[in-house]
Amino acid sequence: MKSLFITILFFALFLPELASAEKLKVCYLEWGKLGGEKLPNKGFIPDAVSHILKDAGYEVEVFIRPWNRCIELTKNLQFDLVADAWKGPTFDNDFDYLRTHHIDKISFIVRDDSPLTDGTFESLKGKRVGYLGTSGGLEKFYDNKHIFSEVFAVNTEAAMVRILVGRRVDAIVSDPIQMLGVAEKLSPPVQSKLRVLEPPLQVNLGAALISKKHPKKQQIMASFEKSFIKLAKTDIYDKLEKLHGVKLDLAPLN
């Protein structure tokens, strides 16, 4: 009888702790091999962020949504996190950044038959350029928009590729890894028709976003950083790169 009482007391005290972990809802977008509904574990970025959050003790559910909707819903707490965004003024007012976990290069991308040979602003002067609206990490582009003859803000990554291939613009500006992945997934694939200009326009730091209004912001940010540093010292990123066929530069651990 005593042992039964102890067993009942144990479950009464500790069963709440043994219940399912707190669930976080994370959103991301269709973004080449880095994000997509039909990709393994919904792409490299959601997969990597899910590993970090699960190590931190959370249960994770990932949703692929159009970029603008992903941002707006996370700002209004309908999602807990945006899996990844480029740090910059676009998001500073409404979001805090979790631990920076990778580095991206932003470049101008042109058609393979384009006469443009380098990615300097001098070469792009007077050209028509497309970009993803409400995209962070394009500060140098935004600061120099006046040099272009026209700029086109589009809502999806596929639309960016299509207006370039369809000759509505002379160039698009984004992360080449993602955009070439998007071009590869189109039907028919058009990645062979694209060329990346050097040098890169700028280097961006990638980090998950959390609304400044999120009630558990500090707890989530602290546990994410601890788990990222832990996992970055293992071979998990090598395994993710092999699974998703893409390689990203990790942010320094110091």
C-alpha cells in the first residue's frame, strides 16, 4: 500500500514535467533548397532550426508560407518564430534576432546571355532590377535604388526568376544559393540560364526572428543560443548539408 502511495505521489508531482514538450510554431518560405513544402524536413533552414529547438527541449511544427504572410503572422504572435531572415533595419522595429547561425552573400544575378560582367553599382547603373519585397539584408541595394532605371518588388522568389528569364528586368538581387535552387525547381528548370555576378553586393548574417511582444522571448532566445553552440560543435551540419545538397557558412561561435 505504501509503495502504491509513493507511485501515485510521484506521478502527481512529476507527470506535468513528463508531458509533451512546449510546442513552437515556426514559419518559413519556399526558398530554393533552403525551404519548401516538398523538401526533406521542409528544407535546410527549417531542418537546422528544428534540430536546435528540439535540442533545447521544444516540440517544433514548421509551416511554409509566403514571405510577407510569414513575417506578419509572426509579428502578431500567430507563429512563434520566423526560421531565418537577414539582419537589418527592415525587421529591427518589430523583432529580436535569435543567435546568428549562418552567413549569406547577396549578389546581382543576370541571364547567362547578359552583357553585364560584374556586380558593381557602376555596371548596374540605369538597369532594371527585381527584388523580393519586404526582404531584409538588402540595405546597400535600398540605399542605391536611385541609380536604377526601374526597380520591381515581387512577392515570391519564383516570380523573381520569371521576370528575369522573361526579360522584364536586367538583373535580380538576392542570395545566389537560394535563387539558383528556386530556378532548379521551376518547370522547366532554368538555373542554367542564370549567372551570378561578382563581387557580392553585401554579406548578411542569418538569424531566426521572434516578435518583441512574445511573452517567452528571453527564454527561447537563451535556450536557442545554448543549443546552437552545442550542436555546431558536432557533425550535425555536415549531415544536413549532405541531406539537402547545399552548403552554408556557419556563423563564428565566439
